[in-house]
Amino acid sequence: MTDQKDPIETSDDIHEDVGDLKTVREQVKAALDAGDEQTLIDLLDPLPRSAALRQLLALDADDRDQLLRILPVEVAAELVEEAPYEAATDLVERMEAGRAAEILDELSSDLQADLIGGIELAGAEAILAKFDPEDADDVRRLAEYDDETAGGLMVAEAFSFPDTATVGSVLRGMVSDDDDFERYRGQHPYVVDADNHPVGVVSLRGLLTAKRSEKLNSIMVAPLTVGVATTLDELQDLFDEHNFLGLPVVEEDGSLVGVVSRSAVDAAALERSESESLKRQGVVGDEVRAMPLWLRSRRRLAWLSANIVLNIIAASVISAYEETLAAVIAIAVFLPMVSDMSGCSGNQAVGVTMRELSLGIVQPKDAFRVWVKEISVGVINGLALGVLIGIVCWIWKGNPWLGVVIGTALAINTMIAVSIGGVVPLLLKKLNQDPAAASGPLLTTITDMAGFFLVLSMASLMMPLLL
């Protein structure tokens, strides 16, 4: 019996095992230096696009520019499509306008709009000047919509036919115009009236089983449409309720302007979740290491510099109780535990509030109700954790009063942490600040300060019992 490959092994994995991407990188660099276009194509074209993108981003900026000029337009477009948003925007912005237009023309209209929207106005208009005027207008229109709405997520290419068309004419068009049909990515045909208002949708199965002479309006069903301002959360709910691959998008006047797909909504939701997670860790924007050094450094320093100030404030609390720490050194062992465990409870509260904000379940006006819910959990968990760590302190250090100090501090600080974690994101949202980016640092600083203060102030008051 012959050995079989692991079914989950990807072509990317196989190529890395066999081809040694480090060697490929050296060959790419050598071919670039020699201006050997054919060798570059032979090296990169067979690679999976994720592996080819790694080769591209490993080069310095000038070499990346040269490589994208040399590669066939289709390959270059696939690399731009594969790249993270900010990296893709930088790649396009550095191109000559004509080359950028050729590459963007290979992409879907929603991605064209995203990239054009991220480029400085003068450069964007220079690229759009190379487009077909009608396509350029579509891109400008799409770029105006908010990224997390149906208008921002849709593609302008809608697979639509007039209500007077027959089944036969639609099928003939699909067979004779394969390139255009591919652009619709398997959309069901939408039926529109004379004013371009969607009045029906036809299943592909219905087309194939109906008589060729039948008109579309005799086999269509009423469509479910969404407005251009429909939010990402509302779109998620709709796709959860209905087993559709896409929904037609209409303007305020009811005219069909595009189609938003289930896959685009899922990708946007995942991207938002990843972005919020990165912001809580102090990573702002869509950072990749191929981006300019000073840009990456500046973005990180903005967050880290603010954290320095917050940590100095927290450290000043410890400094104010140096005598207590010197007298009861065992307290120093438990200070990190109190701040860390409280911080974990607070982060749980932040996570729940951020999720409810994203789902539209809570709004800033619900802050008091959210606090009541969180403090209820905080009292129960705080008491449980306080008793647990108090017993550990007693057994470990042999002093029950030390257990009382540490346990009480942890219980109270847990209540403080869940209150902050539950309410602060709502307050930041009300102030039009980013709750994902700011909640973490505020929570960490306040729980650290409160934890240190509670432990050290109670220890100072109970000093005779602790010695």
C-alpha cells in the first residue's frame, strides 16, 4: 500500500518542503538585479499566491516596485489582492498611474474602491483617469460608502436582466459571454423593471428547468433587498436568518446598485474582530513588517508613550508605601497577583461589552444597566477569589491577617475592574473615542493603582498584626 499525503497539507506546505523559499528569494533578488524578466516570472508564477506574496514583501520597497512592473498584470493583481489592506494600498500608491490602473482593473469593484479610498486624492484621481469613465464613477461612488455598510461591502457588478427578458436570452448570454459571467461569481440573476428597481430573483435551477420562451417575470420570486446604509451587524443577522449567498443592494430611490455577498460580510466581521483584538494590544492599523520602519515605530510609540505615563502613576502608589513594603516584604509577592487577577476579570467585562456593542445589543445610554449586571458578577467572583487567595496566603505565610488583607483587596479590586471593563467602553463610545484601543490601557492602569493602594493601605492599617 502506497503512502498518502496528509489530506490537510496545503500546496503551500508542499512547495515550501520541496522548493526551499529561502533559495527562491535569493534567486528572485538575483533576477531583479540582472533585470531578467522571464526568470522572475518562472520563479513566482508557479508559487501559491501566499508564498509569492512573502517573496514580494521580503524585498525592499524599490525592488517590490520593480517586481510589480515586471510581472504579468494578472499575477501582480493577485499579489495585491492577497496582501493586507495597508500593504496593498502602499504597493498601489507607489506605482505609475497607468500600471496601477491595469492592475486594479483585474480586481473586483469593492476592492478597487477600498484601495482607491486609501490613496491620497491626487494619486487616486490620476489612477481613475486611466479607467473607463463609467467604471471610474462606480469606484468613486463605492469609495464614499462606510466600510462597514452594505454600500462599502458590495460589488457594483450585479447580474441583472430586464423583466421582459426570456429564459432563452439569459441562457444564451451566459453561454456566449463567459468572461462577464465570471465577474458575477455565481450570483442568481436579478430581474429589474424599467427604472432599474429589483422586482424579482431567479434561481439558476429555475432557469435550466423552465421553457426557453418563458419570461423571467413568470418564474421569478420577490427579492429581499438591503439599503446601501445597512450596517455590518444587520447584514450578519440577515444572512443568519436566510440561506442566501448574496443580497441585492439598493439606493434610497430603490434602484439596484450592487450585490453584497455572504463571504464579504463574513470577511468584514472577521477583520473587525481581529482589528479590535490588535487595538487592545496596542497595534493600531493593519501593520505588516514590510511597511516603512518609521511608520511602524511611530504608531507603536503613540500607544507605548501613553502607557509610560499611566504606569508611572501606578508606580507612584507603591512608592508612597515603601516603609510598609520594607516592613512586610511578603506583601510584594502578592501585589502582582491582585493586579493581574483583577485585570483578567476586567478584560472579561471589556470583551462582553465590545461584543454587545458590535451586535448593537447595548448603547452608551445603557451604562447603568450594564454596571448593575457586571457588579453582580463582580461581587460573587470577587468574594470567591478573595477567599481562595486569602487561604493560600494564610497557609503559605502562616499569617491569617495577611490572608485577610490580600483577599479583601482582591475582592474589592475585582468589583472595581468589572465595573470599569463593563462601562468604560460605553463611555468612550459616547465620546466618539475608539473603545477597543483605549479600554485596555485604562483598565490596566486603574486596576493596578487600585490593587496596589488597597493592599498597601490596609497593610499599613494592620501593620501590628502582620509583623
